[in-house]
Amino acid sequence: MVNLSKPITFVSSLWVSCSRPKLHARIRLFCFPYAGAGSSLFYTWSNLLVPEIELYLVHLPGRDGRIREAPYRQLCPLIEQLTEDLIPYLDKPFAFFGHSMGSLISFEVARQLRRRNGPQPIHLFVSGRQPPHGSSTTPNMHHLPEKEFLETAQRYYGALPEIILQDSELVSLFASMMRADVTMVETHEYEPEVPLDCGITAYGGLHDLSVTEDNLIEWREQTTAGFNLKMFPGEHFFIQSARAALIQDINNRMIELLKQYDPEGTG
């Protein structure tokens, strides 16, 4: 039950923040960013999430308020530190959402929590990425010279916004951050473990050149619970072009999960 005597306050740490706490929230949704981006892109999602869902943003080094920090180039050290810092915020039911690189990070955090006998998400939403055990449909690019690196990123992901392309300094900054992220993802060696106990929903764009519907279906091998797949109109960044429809689907699935997890609505 929510303790109404305690004021609802802004939550912020180096790794996680909740700028819009919700009085009657029953579940937390942690959002993990894609390569070359910060979690500020999820900030407006809170307006579209139902009151029962409280939005938490995961902040990685090298972007947003941590722009002066060096980004990670190896995934395992990031997962260990991030998991440690997330644990204090996992004291009520929670789910993870990640897009592209964020899908891989959220998946590995869930597995790291399990290794530590920590709390587990009640659901994992993965978006725009093949499962870690699957084969990539895109070439490795972290080793390419900057021009080829950016061209490849643009071809498969449409990664560079027009405002960045118009400023050479921004292009260089973006390329440096994205190369670190891509290096982290492309050099990660997946270690097989038993599937997760939580259900998984996979999302994809119908015209995404980097991941296909067949790639996304393979996520079902990573769960012993339910699996769902939903495709949206758009390319790799359908999470922007189809944002309202995507968040509505998340709302619907989370409310159904809450009915199973907490049918009395006691929080």
C-alpha cells in the first residue's frame, strides 16, 4: 500500500532517475537507451504511460548529464556496475524496456540480477535487436574508419539526425560515442544460461534493415514464460515514428501483468 504520509519526490542518481514520480504507481518501467543516444529520448513517455506505471530512466556514461565521462567499451563491466546501482530501485514490481543496444543491456542486467539472487523483472520488453544467441544481419562496424563507420550506421540504422549531420563537431562527438557503444555490443561474447522466468515481448519495425521479424522471434528461446511479438510500421527507429502505438501496447501488457502479479492492487 502506498504510504501517503511520505511525499513523492524526484529520484535521481548517477545511473537512474525518475523525474515524474506517480502517487499511485504500482510498477516501475526502466528504459535503456540505444547506441549513440541517452535516455532523455524516453523522457516524454511518462505522459503516455498509465498512472500505474512509473518511468525510470537509465543513464549511461558519455551522454546526457554524463557527457564528460568516458563511455564503456566492454559490456560485462558496465553490466556489473549498472546492476549494483539499480538494486535500490527494485523494491516494487518492475519491468525493463530496451531498444537496440538497450535490449541487450537490459537482458544482461536481468541475468546478472538472477546470478546475485536479486529481484527479477516481471517482464522484459526488447525492441529492434536480435537476441544475443542469434546471428546478426548487419556487418561488424566498430573497426571501420570514421567515414565508413558513419555511412554504415546511416545505411542500416538511419542513426544520424539531420541536426547532427549539419555540424562537423557534433558528427565527431556522435561518432566517438556511438563507436564505443558499438564496440561494446559487437565484442560481447554471449554465455548461454537457462532462460529467464519472466515473459518477453519483442518489438520490431516492418522496414528495419538491421533486424528482421525472424530475428525477433528467436527471443522466445530466452524465456520459460510467455512470449509476444509485435511489429510496427517504420524502420529501425519505429519507437519514434510509432511511439504512441508502441506505448499503448506496453500499457496494455503491463496492466495485464499487474492483474496476475497483484490482483488486489495493493502495490
